[in-house]
Amino acid sequence: MTGVRIKRTNVKGRSVTTPSFDPRNERSPVDPARVRVLPRHFAWVDHRLRDRLAALTLAEIALLFFLHLVADRQGCSFWADSTIAKKLGLKEGDVIEARYGLLSKGLIAYRYPLFQLLPLEEIR
């Protein structure tokens, strides 16, 4: 898609054609020399979660994001509650409570010691 060209007259009376605003230019990196490259171990979070964040506690958000970072390609991970608590700077009881919250909201499945992230289509 090409930007619309606008014809203007400059101060000296000459006609000058300038490109119009192109929103694609606004999406170019601020620092092109430092554009991130996704590593092989890249973790992803479904962008539709942003619509559900308001229904989660901060501990639930922290736990859910952590689980996204450590999950394998099937969404599974093995982490002890005590280790997760240390990594997140939470109390172990807060991690357990957050796990119950995520279970009740259908965002994860859990069978000791396995966490599984569930697809959003299955959220109740």
C-alpha cells in the first residue's frame, strides 16, 4: 500500500510533493540496531489473555505468566510451589492460592507436580 502524495507550495512559491503520513513507518523500531531476535526457547502468551487480566489477582497473573515462560510446547511444566514462590518473590501459600484461582478459572490443569496451561477456548 502506498502513501497518498500531497502537493504543497513552499515558501518560495514552488510546488513540492511530499509523502503523506504512513502508519507503517510508525511501527518501525525506535532503535533499529537493537531489534530483538526470538531465541529457540521463545515463550509465547496468547494475546487474548489481556481481556481476562482484570478477573485475576496479581499473584494469579504472576503465576500464569511464569508458567507460560517455563512451559514446554504442550504447555506443561514441573515446578515446586516453593521454587516458584522464590522466583516470583511470593510466599508459598500465595502460589498455592493463585494455583487454585487459576484452576477454578479454567486457565490451568494441575496434577502434582505437573502444571498444564489450557487453551483459551476451554476457559469456562
